[in-house]
Amino acid sequence: MDRRDLASRLRWWHSHNGRTAEMVAYGEEDEDGEPIFYPIPVVMVVCPTCDGRGTYVNPNIDRHGLSREDFDEDPDFAESYRNREYDVRCDHCMGSNVIPWPTEEEHIKMVEEHIGMIMEWEAEAEAERRMGA
Ligand SMILES: [Zn+2]
């Protein structure tokens, strides 16, 4: 699994203003069936997906890794790659280089559980795809 493919789903917040973020609450709805968002205090931290660059190489280019031969056989490609011409906006921080992260222990736990759940779902979905389901 490539973490770039998960980038958009790792956005655990619904919206944020740099000091508070509204957490997406899975499975909880109000009486009208609208999803509930919890505002929690946050600080901004360097985006772990793009390491604060705001961009990354399009995963379709090097998701499965590139070898020396890939570059040797195609010097034009190698040059474009080095010049970061295949970069796309980071889908985790939306190109802003930083993401909100909770400050309170209990919220950190909530967010980590949320992310863990998404990773688990994705791992399962990928295993099923491999088995041809
Ligand atoms: Zn990012």
C-alpha cells in the first residue's frame, strides 16, 4: 500500500482554522441524519505524507518503485523526474505543508483510532483485490 493513495482519507478533520478542527465522527448522526462533527483544539504539524513539501511525485509514476534501468532506458523521463515535473499536490495537507493535530491526549487517541481504522479497511480491501474478489 502506498501512503499517497491514502492521503485524502487520512484527513481526519472536516475543517479547521489552525486552532480548532472539526473531527469527522464516523457512524454518529444527529436527529436529521446529518453527520456530527466534534470541534477539538489542535496545533499545526508538518504533514507526514509529503514531509512538509506540499507536493509529492504522482503515485502513478513510481508507486511500485523505480529502478536504475527505468532511468537509464529513458533519460528524458529521468530528467523530468529529477526536476519534479511529475509532482502533484499533496492530498493529505492539500498542499498547505501542515496538518492539524490534536493537543489533548484523549483526542489524539480518537484520531489515531480513526486513522488505524482506515488503514485496516484499506489493507482488507487490498487483500481482497489481490485474491481477485
Ligand atoms: Zn502533505
